[in-house]
Amino acid sequence: MREFLPSATLSVLSLARKKQQQGERVYNFAAGDPVLKNHPSITKRAVEETRKGICPYPPVQGFEELRRLAIHWINQTCRTNYALENVIVTAGGKFALFEALFCLLDPEDEVIVPCPYWVSYPDLVAMAGGRAKIAASMPEQGWKLTPQQIFQAKTDKSRVLLFNNACNPTGILYTREEVAEILDAAAMLDLWVVSDEVYSGMAFEQEFVSCGSFSKNQDRVIVVQSLSKNFAMTGWRVGFTLAAAGLIRRMAAFQGQSLTGVPCASQWAAMGALEDADAVQSYVKKAMVQRRDCFVQTFNRLFSKPMASPPSALYAFLSLEHLGIQHKIGTKEFCEKLIEKEQLAIVPGEAFGVPGYVRLAYSDEENEIRAGLEALSQAVKRWDE
Ligand code: PLP
């Protein structure tokens, strides 16, 4: 039997939910799951279509109407130039990443994975038959990957760069110049670029730059998108991938033989979201900016070392020292103790390739954020006693 590790963030989340079901008060900073009612445009379309009572097998690549809406939306918001042949609808961004990697990799091919990385990347690469080659970025460089680090990580077996902008867990955003440099380095090294852009709508002040918005080397760039975060639709499980038509055809063949397609009801909900994309996105973004600001203000009031405001995504990535922990303790053990004893769910940096740091999601409601940070500051004070 093949062994796979469960997702570290989902494991912390399921522990938190179990405690909640047992009636315990849990402060949940574990999951980047916007706690927000679906915008009415989403449910309206899903309910109207479902009421018709006709739900056949979905088209493998997604309903044409949804694919048209998806490319219209990305072309408008990300300055890209995709056509219908460049898009496939998938079951969320995670499956899109797996599907793209599965179609690109030969056994043992290497995928350069910038670190800190989203928790699932190394496992997705392994499940697709490849090997993750970690390229560590440094806090002193604001956690940004540089072209030099790509050159250093490259070996004869490197085939793909798995790039993430806006970034989970660090919340960093790359500028247009930085993205151009990364793409140039990848092109020089003959690498495909799989660009995970599921937080594109969560760039709070600065411009978001898509790898799909450059004219050079587009045959080698795959953009992964999702409605999970940008439209606060995590449970509907809809994402899409943009790439050269040849690769999209391969992904469609793979999808037809594995998933069949994305459930119709979810696609209808996604159509509702994308038909009213400006309104839905600004509804979500407004809530998330407020939560980010609430998190930062509360943190800076309660903890002695202030934190900077993360420019994007839904996370604060902080060292234990930043939290004021003097005591020598590993972050994994720290997080285990926090959930066990203090009912605080946060994810250790080990899950993102960086021990010594923890990730706190600020996607819950503001009163929860305030109460959770109060509880964390009390827990930290007790820690060193
Ligand atoms: N990529 C990143 C960086 C993420 O943080 C997530 C979810 O947390 C995903 C992809 C997958 O999102 P989904 O499968 O919900 O679209």
C-alpha cells in the first residue's frame, strides 16, 4: 500500500473541529477558510439551476459558459489574454495543481519548490511521481525567491518551478519586475512554471501580478486559479487552470479518466460568482482587509514586538520569538500544546518547511480574531512562568 501524509493544516483543523463538537471553546487560526456567508449571486444561480432537476454528467472540461466567464474574469483582472481552449475547470486549486503536475512530470523529475511553501506542495509533487527540490528563501529578503536561488536549485532533473504569488504562508506579493525576473530565469533553465495564484484577489494594496500576463514563454506557464479564496467558496470546490491548449487537452484526458468533471451544482454556483465577479470579489476583499487590519491592530496592542501588515493572502507568519516565547521549544511541540491545553489552533512552521515559525490565519470573524489573540497573549505569558 502507498502511504500519504495527511495535510498538516487540515489535521490541526479537524482536531479543532472535534474539540468544538465536544462543546469546547476553540480559537481557530488554523485554516485559511474565509468565514463569510456566500454572496447571494452564488446561491441564487446554484438554487435556480438545481431546482430544474436536471443534473447529468458534467462536461469534462467544465460548462462552456463557466469557462467563458472564467477567462473573461482572469483576462480583466490579471491582464492576461486567454481563449476558451486555454482553460479547464477543476475541483479546486489543489486538484488543479495535482493534475498539472501529474501531466507534466516523468518519474523522478524534480520540481523546484520555493520555501516557505504551501503545506501540500511536496506531497502533491511526490503523488504526481516527482521529487520536490526545496529552494529556501530568507526572512531577510522578505521571504522572496530570487533568480539566483532558482539557478542554485536547478539540476539535470529539474523540470518545473512551482511558484506561489500571492504567497501562503508568508503573505508576500511579488512586483512586476520580480515576476519577470523569475520567469526569465525559468525560461533560461528550460523549466515549466506552475504558478499558484489562488490568492490573486487578496492583494490588499499593491498590484497583483500574474505569471500569465507576460507575452514571453506563455507555452511554458500554467496558472492555477480557484474560487475558494477570491470568492470565499472553499466548500464548493471549484478552480480552474489556464495553460497552452495542448496541455489543457492532456489535463482534460486525465480529468475525464479520474474525476469525470466538477459537480454541476458547484459549477452553477461558480457561474453565479463570476457573472457578478466585481461585486462578489469586493464583498470578500473588504471583509478580509478588515480582518487583516483587526488582526494586526490587536496583535500590536497585545504583543510587545509589533508585526507588519501582510500585503496579501490570509496569514501572519511569525517566529516564536516574535510571539515573545523565550523558552526553548520546537514549534511543532508548541502548537500541539496550544491546541491541547489552550484550545488555540495554529499551524507550526514545520508544515511549511520552516521550523521556528508559526502560521496564523486571519480569515475568521473579527470578534473571534480578537478573542483568539487575547487567549494567545495570555497563553504566551503563562508559558515562560
Ligand atoms: N494553493 C494555496 C497556496 C493554498 O493556500 C490553497 C488552499 O489553502 C490551495 C492552493 C488550494 O485551494 P483550493 O483547493 O481550495 O482551491
